[in-house]
Amino acid sequence: MGTRIMTVIAIISIIGAIVVAVLTAFRSDAFRLTLEELRVLYATEQSCFVDIAGISTHYQDEGEGYPIVLLHGSEGTLRTWDTTVAALKDRYRLIRLEFPGRGLSEAGAPGVVGDDVTLHGMVMDLLDQLGVDGPFSVIGQSSGGTIATRVANNFPSRVEKLIVINMPSSPVSIPRSARPSNVRRAMILNDDILKFRTRGFWHTYYSYLWGESELLSDDLVTLLYDQNRRIRAPMALPLIPANFSPEQADRNLGGVTAPTLVIWAMSDPVLTPSQLDALSSRMTQASLTVHKLPITGHFPSLEAPELILPPMMAFLEASTERELDE
């Protein structure tokens, strides 16, 4: 009996030691990538880096002609727009950047970045450095749409047209209990226990965000995993792309006057059609054109770029009353 008890104790001790080792590894930086490692893995021939407000910022500038700025969402990178850029760069100049703490850009640490630095200000700073001093259009997806509306609101004489795709019109908070059981389990394991989001997490989470999960590619999951496992650094609050109150959302959206195309994926589990209604009700000064996608999920530019390109191109190429008046 004593031998059996000792054996069981030994097995439990070994299992415990393995669990502790695994948790220690995940909770440390063992599986994370530094910014330098990410740049080695993912910088391309088009990658450029520029200092904006003391932050080394990754951007790409392709094509010639009328400039269009493309802004990614809060968990995205400029790779969000690969297909869009490939389709449009023969007729437009496509400028896209990665915001602080995302992709290959540095994070803007509190105390290092001034309180007057804003994400929409960083967009304009980049355009200034690139010599873009005339009108342009801007496209933003998810929280990138939030930043796009702030660019349009603060620089109305520069932004000719605005395109937003499934963007939050007000603060959005979805409790874990409201998510599917497999997503809840992935959050418990990765966020609560491991303190690290594994590749499996990103596959589960983005399958949930996709309208048709079978269209989620392994290459995209790998990209999401790699670019979201960088060693994190604290960010200054002004560099978080969000509307923190309904009043702030009213100010940011109500001041937009540029003609606006709203592309809305109706199968988005995060930003439901009610958010589209709220967005439309807040953008009181802009002429809105709404294009709905019935099946697509939260990231149309990644899941179904072939569906968003035709309405985008038609909108960009159409004359507006504003343009005719000028």
C-alpha cells in the first residue's frame, strides 16, 4: 500500500511540475516575439519606417495618383488591406500605416508620448511627411473607422470621401457570457490561465468573427497569432482607438461632413445591425450611402474583399455634389 501511495504522489508531483513549467513558460516571454523579430519575419519590400511623435511607425505607400489612406482595426495590421491595395494601386496612391503597438510599429509608452498626440494626428503627420498636402479619401475598418471619422471631423477641408466598414458607433462591451461556449472556453484557457493567446485561440476567435468560418485560412491565423504575440508595452491612453462615451461618439461622428460610404456585414457577431442604425443616426451632417453584406462577419476586407471592392470603387469614382460645388 505504501509503495502505491508513494507512486501516486510521485506521479502527481511530476504532473504538477509539468503544469507549473507550462504556465511559467506561457506567462513569461518564452513564446512571444520582440518587435525586431517581427520586423525580420514580416517586413516586405514595401515596408518603410518613419518617426511620428517619437514612435517608429511602419507604413507602406504604393501606387500613384489620387491618395487614399487605409486604416486597420484594433487587433489588425496594415495587412488587413493587402487585397484592396493590390486591386486599387493601378489607379490610386494607397497609403497605409500601423498604429502604435500594432504590427511592426513601436508602442507609444505613457510619459514618452505627449498628451497632445492622437491617432488621427499621426495620420496627418504621416501625410505631411509624405508630401500629401491636398485632398484625399480615407477608409477605415472596425476601430480604424473610428479613427477615420476623427480624421474627417478634424480635417473637413482635406477629406473628400470617407468609407467605413463595420465600425463601432459608441462604446462596445460584449460580456464573455454572451459569446459561444467554445469562445468562452478559449478565453478562460488563454486569458485567465495561460495569460497568452495561442494559435488555437486565434483560430477559434476569428472563426467566431467570420460569417463563413470555413473561409478562414491557416496563413491568416498564423499571421494573427504572430502579430498578436509581440512583447507588450504599456500604451498612452490617447493612442487607444475607441469612443469611451456616447457623448464622445456624438462629437466625433456628428461633425463629419464628407460623403460617406458605410459597408456593413450583417452577420457580424460583435457589431450587430443595431450598431449600423446607431451610426447612421449619429452621422447627421454626412451624406450616407449604405451597402449591406448579408453573410459576411466582422472583417469584410479580410473575409470577402471581392464583395467590398465593387461598391468602394463605384463610390470613389462617382462625383458628388460637394465636388461639383467646388
